[in-house]
Amino acid sequence: MAHEHKATVTWTRDGAEFSNSVYGRGHVWSFDGGITVPASASPSVVPLPLSREDAVDPEEAFVAAVSSCHMLTFLSLAAKKRFIVDAYEDRAVGIMTKNEKGKLFVSKITLDPTIAFSGDKRPTPEQIAELHHLSHQECFIANSVLTEIVVAGIPSH
């Protein structure tokens, strides 16, 4: 069964020079639920003022998508095991390096979640590690990319 997920990305030149590459990289992402998000090239890739610090860049969005998918999968698995999660905060970091062809890519994403549990049944560190391993195996986004994804403090399988 196929599922469609749509986004509309809109950019306009707004009268700026174009052929000399002095044009703004700011644009807008629109999603089917009606939300719009300001987006831009990363200031680390395209210097200000041609990029925007106050907007999401594609690399940040990629890291956030991996983190969000992992979290949602973790929450689902924890609920099935009857663990009560009160809060989940991940300070995910993506690293860009050059590949064998010399092209920059997001080569590694480190997820660093802090999770608060409550209730009588709380997971052991081993059970938490297993939930993370299963979350990585089941996450749709993780299954869609070649980037190395690790969870801080959790040994790889």
C-alpha cells in the first residue's frame, strides 16, 4: 500500500540579480495541513544576507525528520510495552562531510534523547536500549536513507 506525502516549496526572485548568484535563498515550505514554514539555504553554506538565519534549512529539516520519526516509533513501542513516557526531548546533531566523490552530505546523525518515564513499570537501561534499536529498525525515515544514525550512549547492534 502506497502513501503520498506532499510538500510545496515556493521561491521567487523578487527582482534580485540572478545570473551573478546574488539572490536570496529564502523560500517557503507549505504542507497539506495548512502550515507554512520559512526555509532557506543554511548560512553555513550560503552566507548572510543571501540566506536566512530565522528559517529552517534542508539539512536541519533532515535531522529533525530522522529524530521525529525515531521518537514517534519509540513512543509507539514504549506504549505497546506499557511503559509510560511523560516527556521526550532529543538534541539531535547532523554532521556533514565529503563522500568519496568529494560531495558534501549528511554522513552521520546522532540522536541524544532525554526521556522521562512515570508509573510503576519503568524500563531498565537494557530495555531502553532495545526500544531504541527497534525504533531505528522500524523508523520509515531511517529505512529511507544511507546516513549513519546512532543514539548516544546506546551500543550498536
